[in-house]
Amino acid sequence: GDSVTQMEGPVTLSEEAFLTINCTYTATGYPSLFWYVQYPGEGLQLLLKATKADDKGSNKGFEATYRKETTSFHLEKGSVQVSDSAVYFCALRDLGNAGNMLTFGGGTRLMVKP
Amino acid sequence: NAGVTQTPKFQVLKTGQSMTLQCAQDMNHEYMSWYRQDPGMGLRLIHYSVGAGITDQGEVPNGYNVSRSTTEDFPLRLLSAAPSQTSVYFCASSSGQVFTFGSGTRLTVV
């Protein structure tokens, strides 16, 4: 079945540091890939997505490129801020599924210190 | 512009009690689903629905029931609560690549 693996946290960085959160996936078809963010006490918000190989999703300074050859979708940001502190989830949507659902990774908590 | 509304936000149950978590969406989405979120395990799919009158099991369905009598509503029922069901529950509705999540229900079973 489908699965998503992302690096365990927490990840602790100083403000303005470079961020990478690794995400790899296993899927039988050609999935769409997503990054969701969960701020403390809130639900999940879509951060960015990519629907086919070599697509780059970007939003709020975050980027991720859909790499089919390495089955990866790593999240990057050049300069993190304290306000980026949150839990980040990598997820995939496999078009082969009967229902329209997402498969999530375990989440990575990011803590940014001033 | 409500999106997906979940109630209640917090709930404490005693072992063996039953309850229903409510989920309603106003976007006319066909697909709805329930996830539970546990530390280090991400979100896991409990049940899902592809339309009114149609439901199916996800990854972790045991101890939960769902029904979908209307497009808008997708309640999740805990039949006999157990401490292992202590979790944060999220309802989602979707259409194509667009997924909208509710704000969650934090459930504690003591």
C-alpha cells in the first residue's frame, strides 16, 4: 500500500537558518504530493502541493520539488522565522484509491528560536 | 464561509461510554473522511465516504461507525469508548485536489 516517511523531529533551528524536512513516499500509481502545516491548537492547512514529476510547489517562502526518480518531496525554506514553528506533514493522494483520501507521514515538529 | 465544522472541540469520556462526533461541510463536496492524529503517527484514516449513502473503512476502523445520510453531514460514532481512542480527530471534505479540514476534536477517554 501507499506510505509516506518523513524525518522525525523535533527540528530546532535559529531564526534565519535554512530548513530541510525530508519526505519520501511509496505509491503504486502516480500520486499528487502535499505539505500541510499545523500551527499549535489548530487544524491542518495546505502549505503547497505538486501534481506531477518535476513540479515545484511553493508558498510563503517554502518550496518542494516532486522527484519521481528518488520518490521524494523534501520541504525547504531559505530563512525560517519564529512564526514558522509548527508541525509539518507530508502527504500523498493516490488517484488509484477508490475514495479521495490522503496518506500522511508521521509529522515533523519545527521549533524556531529567536 | 464555514468550510468544515466539527463539534465538540473537546470531550472527556469514561471507558464504555458512547458518543458521536459531528462533522458538517457546506462546500457540496462528494468525499468526506475521518482521521485520527496520534503523536509520531501522523493522521490515520478511520472511515471515508464517496457520497451520500456510501461509506467504507479506512486503516483503523475498529470501534467506530459512520453514516452519510446527506452530502453535508458525516458523523463519527464511538460505540464503547476505550482509552486507546484518546486522540485528536479530524474530519475532512474534498473535491479533486482540494482538501479542507475541520479544526479537530480532542477526545480523552479515562
